[in-house]
Amino acid sequence: MLKIENVSKSYDGKKKAIDTINLTIEPGDIYGFIGHNGAGKTTLLKAIAGIHSFDEGQIVIYDHSIKKKPLEAKKIMAYIPDNPDIYESLTGRQYIDFIADVFDIDLDKRNRLIDEYATMFEMTSVLNDPISSYSHGMKQKIVIMGALIHEPKVMLLDEPFVGLDPKASFLLKEVFNKMCEKGSLIFFSTHVLEVAEKLCNKVAIIKNGKIVTNGMTKDIIEDESLEHLFMELLKES
Amino acid sequence: MIYFKLVKVFFKENYSLKRLLGTNAKQSKLKTVLLSLLILYGLGSIFFSLGFLFFHLGEVFKQMNSLDSLLTYIFMYATFLSAFFVIIRASSYLFHYKDYDFLASLPIKNEVVVAAKTTVLLVMVYLSVYIFTAPIIFSYLYHGGFSIYRLIVILLSLLFVPIVPLIVFSFISLLFTYVLTRLGITKIFGLIMTFGLLLGFMYFSFSFNSASDNPFLNQEAFLDSISQYLPHVKLFFSAVVDQNFLSFIWFVLINLGLLFGYFYAVKDLTHKTNQNQTKTVRRKSNRNINHKQRSVTWTIIRKEFKKFFSVNIYVMNSGFGIVLMIIGGVLALVYKSDLQVMMVQFTGINAPVELIVLIMFGFLLSTVYTSAISLSLEGKNFWLLKSLPISAKKIMISKMYFNVILALPVAIITLFSISFALETEFLMVLIMLMVIVSFSLATSILGSIINLHFPKFEYKNETEVVKQSIGAFLGMFTGWIIIVLLGVAFYLLSDLMAHELIMLILALFNLTIFVLSYIYIDRKAESLFMNFS
């Protein structure tokens, strides 16, 4: 379980980028995190991933506080940034091997999973090419493969569908569903409201660093579309 | 171990042949050959120049029965080089590294990341330390009698000498960055500091007086006085001179202790500084900005100026000649009579004073090679220029103009200053001016052609383009080759006609290069641009 309790962070000591955020994400949840540009989505995701510190509150990942026990928390977590800017001198395979080594994945298992995901994402033929030769979408795929290789219990993704072709987007959604069936939880930010509406069982909408609404997707949108609700919430206050 | 895996990845990222060349070595044999030549030239010039000086110095020290003073040089050169590299690289390697977000999300201890990053930083330091101290070590062992024990102890000790400068100067670098960021004057102060460091190092390296046989002799007293206060130096001396193995062990243990203490001390600090990368100090300006519509050429030139002054290593390397010209111009006025005496000495080598002055200008202008690298420095933003409705020719010519505008005004002012000091005839000053202007135009446009043929868009740090790219190497050397050609032409024609006339011919030669290069860019730039992926 991922528990975010009263988390606040300010970059300049004045304005809060995220303000008293409270969210609980259960195993099996696909949790969509929606907000306008600069709302605080990436800040919260990076705080959960242990990349950014935060000023108040706590974030607990399966009983491990990201502040007190960051290594234990990170061992069961994967973070995929919005910009797949990774080591371009490495080949795709070398990159995944590096991640697998960090997470101590044995060779048989990693080979099996690499084969499986490379076939799924149609990356087999380019796996031994340098990442510098990859397109944006291919880089995104290799980062996703690196995240999946250690079968994380918690998956954090920042705009994961940006740059992916329709087939890869579809496959990623399939992967999300499979992971959730196995008990993982997925927390991702997105601008694509249709994706959030169809894919996520829960959503949270953030505006100017504060959660304006969150809960079961069907309860929140009721008879409206998520897009309609989102626009209404933006107009308010 | 994760440490070794990290080091392996960082090595590939920083030192792979593909990174150095900008493209695959197999696909670009010409670039591989040129890079090999560049390395050979660099190594050759260091070994020959320092080798000659220290070999001679070793002889002098041996006569004075103080050959061991060379050890102080080894120690201090290693320390200076380490300090220099650490101060310019510590920020990007330790405190503000670009892959922080990626690494921070992985379950790797901070101290392991710090150790791996430091290792990669130290590799560059070690390379320079071993290359620069090799001639001194050779001189020491040659004049003192070869000893395998001494050689091994010196070589091993050099692994540990950079640790103290690493610790001290990484903190100084961080402190500067922190204070100056808070004050909002990072770039300007950083530039002044780096230029100060470089000029200081040059002054130290070449400090001499006329009474001295060897320019390095004068540093001895300074170095000896420093060694009195550093216990490290004493242990190092004792380990090599007295062949005291215990001293060597102490030397190693103390440095290792300091290094591990450093890892422990900075592990949280690096975490914090990297986290704060997104935090920027924005200053509100009440100044009324006068927005203007400009021509495309001027817009590109303005952009080039902004880029130039925003990258320290760019200013330091391709702007150093300008700084030297300014210093030269001022000193010419202040030490007018000394300059006249010096030039009289030059005429003793059967070369006219004007030619010596022009050669000096030629060398200094050759060090301003922005046009040979500025296209590469577009890096990942190159798509923007390509997507805009600007012709490739206009881009390249604008970049050439920038190089000319950057160096030529300073060169002209310095020429007037030196001419005034040397009381050169006005007609000759005008002719020299023509040579300098035409030389600047020729080398600048050749730089543009070089960059068109040898671009390097893939890099992590601008240093790779400014210092280590083929464009930078050729950009500077092309100027030097032209100087040699002009010098040979002057020599061959000097018996046939007056110096003034020869110089006019040389200026014409430069202008011909400029015109032909301009035509080449006009015809080829567009197609070469299309080939860039």
C-alpha cells in the first residue's frame, strides 16, 4: 500500500508546490493523477520516488517510509519519468541489465522477462543497438521494460503514454492490468483524460498543489465525463 | 557490486569512443584518424616541451646536489592539475549531475553513487596528472639513477595525491556555486575566477627572470616553502628519497582515510544539492527592456553571444586568446620601453618586428575558434534551427560573423596599442590591420566549413565539444597552418620586394581563402545540413 499523509513541499519557501496531500493507494489500484500544467503532479511523483525531499508529512510504501527507509522503499518501486533521458551510450540490453543488476534479478529470470517484454513491445531487433539511436517512443519503451524487469509492487509513472504509439499504449495498459491482478499498485499522472476514465479504478485531481477531488472513478464522474468534471473543477475557486 | 556496475556505466557514458568522436568509429574512419592525430600531437607537445625543460632542470639540480627538488614539482603539478579539474568538474560530476532523477529512484546508497561519480572524475584527473608528470619522473629517474622501487612508489603515490585537492576544491567549488547562485552573479564571477586560475597557473608555470638559465628554476623556492607546511609532501619525500616503505604506507592510509571520510561527509550533501537543481533564484528586473525587431543574422549573432557567455568552458577555451590580447594591449602601453627592447632582441633573429607582431596576433586569433564548434554546440537543440525558415548558409555565415565580431575589435585595439608602443609607421599599421582583418575572416569562415564537416551534436557536457572535438582541434590548427604558409611566403618573397608589398599580398591571400570558402558554404551548406540526423 502507498500512503501519502499531509505531504507538502515548497521550492522557494513561499509558495507550496504540493499542499497537504493525502492519498491512499491500495494494492490492485490503477490510480490516475490528473492536473493542469504546474499543478504539482511531477513534484508529488518525485517525492514518492525519493527523488525530491518534502517539507511536511510522510510517504509510506508498504510499511517503509521513503524518508526513513529509502532503500527498502525503492526496492519495491519503479519510477518512470516523463522524459526518458537515459544513458545513451548503453545499448537497450545493457541498460536493462544495469537495472536488473541493481535489483539483483537472476540471469534466467531477467532473460525470460527481457524476451517477453521485448517481444511484446517489438524491441527485440533493436535491443543491442545504442539507446542514442532510439526514437523517443523506443526510449520510453526501454525505460518501461527496465521498470518491469524487477516486477515492482509500486509503479509510478509520469505521463507514461506520451510518445508511445497506439499499439504500445494498448500493451502498456494490458501490462498495468496484469500487474494489478498480481497485486501491484499503479500511480500515474496523465493529461489524457479518456485514458484515466477508462483505465483507472481511482483518480485524483490536483489543482495548484491541492487535491480537489479523489476516489473511485465511477463515483467521481457520476453521469458526467471526466473531461467535463475536470474543466468544472478548474473553473471553481 | 553495484559500485563497479555504476562505474562501468559512467565510464561508457563519459569516455566511450563514440562519445569522443560524436559518431561510430567504424563509420567514420577519417574522424578516428584525426582524433588519433590530435591525441598524438597533444601528447607529443607535452612530452617534448616539458621533457626538454625538466631534463635540463634535472641536470641543473643534479649539479646543485638537489635533484630531489623534482619530487616537489611532481607533487605540486599533480596537486595543481587536480585542483584545476576538480574546480571545473566537481559541480557536474558530484553536486549537480544530470542523471540524478534516474539514480535517485533506484535502491542504491548515496555513498555508493558518490564513490562511483568521484571515481569517474578522478580518472580524468589521473590521466592529466600522469601525462604531465611523466617528463618530470623521467628526468628524476634518469639523473638520479633508475630505481624500480622509486618508480613504483611515485606512480602509486600519484593515485593518492589528488585526494586532498579533490576534497578541498570540491567544497570550494560548491561554496562558490552556492554563494554566487544566491547572489545571482554565477556566470561572470565564475568566468573571472576560472580565468584568474588559468592565468595564475600560467604565471606559475612560466615565471622567470632574465638571470635564470631555466624558467622553472624560480619556482623551486616557492614549492619548497609550500612543502614545509604540508605533511603529505614530507611523507611522499620520505617514501621516495629515503625509500621508507612505512612512510609510503602512512601516506596511502592517510589519503584513503580522507577519501572515505569525504564520501561519508558528502553523501547527504550531494543528495541535497542535486535535489535543489530545480530550485532557481529568479530576480525581477525593473529595467525597461527595449524590444527590437532584428535581422535573422543579428538574431543568430545575439544568440551566439548569449551561448558564449553562458558556458564557462566555451569562454575559457575560445576566449582565452582575447583575454591575452587585452592583457597584451594594456601591458604594451604600460611597459612601452621594455617592449621596444624585447622587439629589438627579436630583430636579432633576422625577422622584422611587424612580422613577429603579426605572428603573435595570428596565434591569438587562431585560439578564437567559435565558428568551428558553435554548430556542434547547438546539440540537441539543433532541430530548432533546422525547422526554422533560415538557410543553412545564413546560419553558418552568421556564426562566422560572430567569431569575427568576438575577436577582431579587440585585435584591432591591441594592434593600435602595440603599434603606438613600438612607434610603428602609420602606413605599416594600416597594412598590418589589413592582414589581421583578412586573417580573422579567413580562419573564421574555415572554422564554419570545419564544423559543417565535423559536427558533434551528441554530448553530455559542452567540454566534449569545446575541448575534445575534432572541430575544435582543426579549428585551431587551421589558423596555425595558415600562419606557417604566410610565414613561408614572407620568407620567400622578402628578397624580391618591400615588406609592405608582401604583407598586402598576404592579406590578398587571406581574402582569397575567405571568398572561396564563402562560395563553398553557399553551394554546400544546405546539402550538408540535410545529412545531419
